[in-house]
Amino acid sequence: MTTNVLPRKEALKQLLIFALPIIFGQLGLMLVGTGDMIIAGRYSRECLAAIGLAISIANPIQISLLGMQFAISPLLAQKRGNGESIDDYFWTVTLYSFFVGLVSFVLTYLSIQIVPWLNYGPTLQPIILDYILITSFSSFGLCFYQSSKEFFQSQEKTLAANILAMLAVFVNLYFNYSFVYGVYGMPELKEQGLAWASLIVRMLMATGLFAMTYKYWKSSKKVNWNFMKELLRLGTPITASLFFEIMAFCAVTLFVGKFDAIQTAANNLALNIGSLSFMIPMSISAAVGVKVGHAYGEKNYENVRIFSQVSLFASFCFTLMTGLFFYLFPEVVMGLYTDDNLVVDFGKKLLFWVACFQLFDGAQVTIAGILRGLSITKASSLAIFTGYWLIGIPLGYYLGFFSGLEAQGFWVGLATSLAVVAVMLGMILRKKLNQL
């Protein structure tokens, strides 16, 4: 075993330096969606509700399948830790992302078949159908961007991908506003404009980042099928975990959609706010997955432990601050999205529960990243399934429909889910660290 053990202060410094560009990139990706919600909220209450419902149908497929690619950076980091060159894995990773993108496109496109069955009415249904149909084609952009990002990230190169993501925020706002209202020489597409903007921006991001990988284009074109199998083996449980988690939040949105447009719109905003704050611990999770994977490949188990500790500390500090901010200033936060007083008033109630689960949400995603670096994903997916689908969602359904809490009841269920998942993943990590 190597004796190159990092002091905790140095490990924290390395982790934060590595995570900072990822944080900006993740915020950029999330703010692209936030731009959709802001423009939709300014356009109409019905548009905001419909776009939120459409995203709740498409996201469990598109974002979950990105989990197949979250395996790329920790596995390549392990190979770097073993002293292996990873350049010749580039085209294998690219082909892998094409297969994932194709599956994502087909499943998202087919998901429009469930919209009539959900019966959201003649006003919302056409908007939902158009949004899903158009954005299904953006699956390829999402997957090619993510694969290039993961390849760079495995080498601790994060600047290019994440600067591109931040630039995409402003490009997306421009296209959103232009297409929805028909200004700056663009056609007036109304609600459809949000979908076209997302498609264009995702394809531009993929093209731009792939162009930056040009120095790897001359690497070996031979496909490493064994590595492809490794990616599938590690990535499939990650996708399952993401699907269970995202689908839980999306299921809440779909259930809340049965109440009224005010609760639906407020729920969509609370979900977007919670997701936005989630990007910081998620970025820490991505960074620690690579750091732990590299240390694990070197068989430097003490550094594995140290990076695990400092990442949880960083995540705790951030989520404590966001939780307090949401609790103390809910009206300020909700007011950034809409000037509809009814939506703001109800949204403040939901934001209280978002504040309550911040610490648990940060802990569970950070621990999941540590476990990815250790090539442990099956246990994580089981914990997430248990927390959400055996405990949280049934509890939320009961509180929402049978206790009179309505939308708030579902958010109580989500907070309970995250607490259970955080405890279960913490137990899994502790066991593994003791084994090491």
C-alpha cells in the first residue's frame, strides 16, 4: 500500500478545486431548465404547469439513462490509479454514449403514449405532448455531451465542459424568450418554443464539447468490449438508482397535478429550487467519485477514507446554509420565479419541506459518489428503492390524498425518503471502509 497519505486540509483543498468547475457546470445545466421554468411562469400559469408535467414524464428516462455514463469517470480514474493510459478508451466511450442516446431517444419518444392516459385536460395535454415529442431528439445531445464530459473528468479536467454549460444558460434564455414571444426575428412558437430551445441548446453543447476532444480522435478505433461490459455492469445500477429517485419526484409532480393549477405550479417551482440546490452536493459527489476511484486504484485506502470524510463535511456545510436560507426567506426565493401571489403563498409551504431535507439530500448523494468510486452501485440502488418506493411515496400518497395535506403530504414523504436513504447508504459506506 502506498504511504502517500494526504492531510485532511490538503484533501479538502484538492476536492474543492476539482469540484468547483463541476459545480458551475452542474448549475449551468440546471439553470438551463430553470430558464424554461422562468419563461414558462412569465408566459402563463397553464404553461408553467404543463411544462413541469412534461419534464416529469421525460426526465425519468433521459436523466436516468445518463447514469449509464456516470460510470465512465470513476472507472477510468481507477485505471489511471493503476498506471494505465486511458486515451485508447475514447472511441469505446463515444460508441457507448451513442447506444445510450439511442435507447434514451426511443423510450422518451414512446413515452408520449402515456400522456392521454394521464388525462390532464384539453388545455395542458397538447403542450405536454409537443414538449416531449420535440425534446426526445435532444437525448443524443445530452448523451454525447455527458460522455465527453466524463472522459475529461476522469483526468480531472473539468474547465471546458463546465464553462460550456454556463454559456448554455444564456443561450437557452435567448432562444426561450425569442421562440415563445416571437421576437428578435424568430417565429412565435408559444409553448413549443421552450422545447425547441432545449433541443437546440443541448445539440450545441454536445457539438462544442465533442470538438474539444479532437486530440483523442486519432487514438485507437478498436472497441474495447470488455470495458463496455464494465461500464454496463457499473452503470446499470446507477441508472436504476437515478430512475427510482427521479421517478419518485416526478411521480409526486404527476400526483400533485390532480389537485389544481396553483398547487401544480407551486410544486414545479419547489422541485426546481430543490433540484438547483442539489447541484452543489451532486458536483461534490462527482468529484469525490473520481478522487476515491483514483485512490482505490492505487490501493491507497487511507486516502479513500480521508476523501470520504472531507466530501461529507463540504456537503454538510453547504446544505446547512441552503436549508436555513429556504426556511428564513421562502418568499424571496419563490418571488424570483413568479409574481403570482397565490403560487408564491402555496410555494412557501412546500419550500419549508425542501429546507427540512437539505442535509439528508446532500449526505445521500455524496455517499453515493464515494460508493461509485469504490465500484459499489447495486447496494445504493437497493437503498434508494427502499427509501422512496417502499416508504416515502406510499407515505406521501396517504398524506396527500387521505389526510387533507394534498401537495404538502407528498413532500413530507419525500423528506422521509431522503432521511431513510441517507442512513442506509451511510451504513453501507461504513461497512466498506471498515473492510478496507
